[in-house]
Amino acid sequence: MADDNRIATDKLLKMYENYKKIDKEKEVVASRLAKAKVRGAAVQDLLREHSSLGMKLQELSDEMTFASPIIWMMYKYEAYIDEAQPIRTMQDFRVHCSKPGYICTKRFDFVNEQLNQRNVANLNDHESYQDELPLSEVFSAPVITELVNDQSFQQQWRHHEYNKNGQYVAKWENYS
């Protein structure tokens, strides 16, 4: 199981690197597009390129799915480690997962709901999960491993994580 988590996380990290590369390309095109508009130059090709890069980003984002909360937490911990707002601790993770309507907030709330149903401390319990606790200790915690090993939990997680509305990827849109 640990090897599968590592393989899945590594794949997602590579996807994220590609996402950042495409996003930078899109920013360059956006800058060129703005300058072309100011000069009154033709912008159709730049608009198409910008749109195409935007579609690539959306497709990549849609493909980035987390088979379990362990993979999700591992990814967040490792992908953002060198970013402006790293997710190193439980406090960092709680802040990241606190935006209303945000997909990570929905994942976080779902995990907490499931932990509450098992009568164990949820991720908002500051005694069990102190603010300074490294996130790496959370995704390797026995309670999280037990949760992920529960087939009923995994079925519900996947129901939300792989949700589609027709051809439209609707991750976690079916969770309130």
C-alpha cells in the first residue's frame, strides 16, 4: 500500500510540474497578448494559443485525482514545499482547507465527517493534531491508514473524487 501511495504521489507531482510549466507559458502568452492589444496588432493567433493553454491546464487539473486521503495529503505536503505558501504543518493544512466551496475544503470536511462517525479525533482537534504537527505525521497516522483501508470509506471517497456530470469532470461537486 505504501508503495502504491508513493507511485501515485510521484505521478501527481510530475503532473504538477507540467501544470506549472504550462501555466508559465500561458502567462507569457497573456503578456504578449496584452502588448499586442495595446499596439493594435492582430491578436487572433495569440487568443487561440492562450485558450489552448487554458484548456490544457483544465485537462491536466481534471486528470489530477487523489485515490485516497493519504495520497492527497502526501501530494499537498510535497507539491507545495517550495511554494510561497507551503503546507508543512497541520496549521498550514487547515488554512489551505478552509476556503468556502474549495475542493480541498470539501475533502477535508469529508475526512473529518468520517472520523467523527468513527468516534475518533478529527483533523480539527488541536489536541490530537497540534498546529505544529508535521503533515507527514498525519498522513502516516494509523487512524488515517485505517480509514483508507475501509472499503466503504474508499467507495464514498471515490464517488466524490471521480464524480462526472456527463463528460464534465465534477470532482466533489456532489458533496456539500
